[in-house]
Amino acid sequence: MTATRRTALPAPVTTTGPAGSAPGRRVPSGRRVAGYLVLVLVVAALLVPFYWMVMSSLKTNSEVFTIPIQWVPETLVWRNYVDIWHRSEMTTWLRNTLLLSVGVTLLQVFTGSFAAYGFARIRFPGRNLLFLAYLGTIAVPWQSYMIPQFILMSELHLSNTLWAIVALQAFGAFGVFLMKQFYETIPEELSESARVDGLSEFGIYRRIMLPLSRPALASLTLLTFVTTWNDYLGPLIYLRSPDLRTIQLGLRTFISQYNAEYALIMTGSVLSVLPVAVIFLLGQRHFVEGIATTGLKG
């Protein structure tokens, strides 16, 4: 008599939903669709003004403020991007702004990351108190010490030079705070092992901390570059010569001279925003990663 073989049937697969929901129950798709709609509306609200500015730079003056709004011009006037170079000192403005932005960004990234390493990894008396005092300078409005600062730059004979802006913005408490918070997410054992192997503090900073801090460095670079590029009040106070004007000062001068040339004004605005937009698009992944991981201690 032969034994009957039984084959075990596979157990039914059940799916579990989110916490607090019954097994096999999915998240309502309506909420997800509503969330996507809200995001689309927010993105549209942010991009529509930029789109209108770009389209207005490709119109004639009479078409810029037509009612109803003409979102796509019938004829693209590319000549506006040629005329703006001939009717303004756009080359000088962009050159000065680029020099200031790159110079200030490099110095702030170096000084901020170097000082942050001292606060994060080197033990010395009064470290926390000194860091809090340095961080407290962020809360002090620039207008409160603007006049003494101008007198100091004048006594140093740096007024009406690009070096005045570089000297004032080469150090920043925000960069130190950002980099220190990121350094604290890096395990201390890496630094201890490097010290045992005979590596100096500067070697640890250069060979270990900087390569591991690329997201934070990218965030600091982008924020500093954008802030310096868009700065208006600083150059307005210290840069009085027409040859030293930045893009923001230059556009203001151009608007006062050609206040009816709406299409050319929009063209200059597009040229002032374009470098910042390109840099952000190139470094957005590192920027988001750096902001998201700063302050998380591992």
C-alpha cells in the first residue's frame, strides 16, 4: 500500500499597509494625487515669473505689458541679447561680479571649513563659549556696524576697490556653523586613527575631513556664491567708480537711463539670473544632500 504524498500549498501573501492601517489596505490614491497637485501648483508659482521674464526678454517693448498677457511672443526678438551688450557695460558688470563671487566663495569655503575643523575636532578651553559668541554675530544686523566698518575700510584705503568687498565677506559665521555640524557626523575614530599614524591636524583636515565633506562644501559654495552675486547694498556703499559696478548696480543704472526699454531690462535681468540658475542645476544634488545631512550626528 503506497502512502499518499501531500504537497503543501503556499500561504497566501498579504500586504501590510502603513502603521495603523489594516493588512492588505493601501494608502488612498486620492491623497497622493492631491499632494502632487499641491507640489505642481507651488512649482508653477515659482517658475511662472521666471518664465514671463524670459519670454519678455524676447519681445518688443510694446508687447511686454500687453493685456491679456502674451505668454508666447509671435516673433522671438533675439536681437535684444545683442543690443544689451552694445547699449550697456554688461561685460564689465559681469566680470566684476564674477571676480567678487568667485573670490569671496573660495575664501569663505576655506576659512569656514578650516575654523569649523578647530571647533569640531580640537579640544581647548572655552571652545564652546567662543563658538557661541562667534555664532551670535549672525544675530547682529549689518546695519548696526555698517558705518564703523566703512570708516575702517576707508582708513585702510580699501574703499572704492573690489578688495573692500572681499575683505568684508571673506569670513562668515554661517559657514563655520554649517561645516562644524557636518564634521560632527564624521566618526571621531577616523581622526584618532590618523593621529596614531602620525598625520598632523592639517593633514587630517585636508586628507580626511574635506573629501568626506563634499556635500556640505557644495552647499556652502552655492549659498555663498548666490549671496555674493545678488549683493546690492555692499557694492553700492563701497564701489563708487563706474568701472567697478557689479551686475546689480549696473542694472539699476541701466533702468534709470532706459526706463522705457522694458524688453532690454528683462534681457539684463535674465543675464543676471542665468549664471546662478546654471550653478544651482549643476550642484543641486550635493546641495540637497549637504542640507539634509547637516546636523545629524552619526
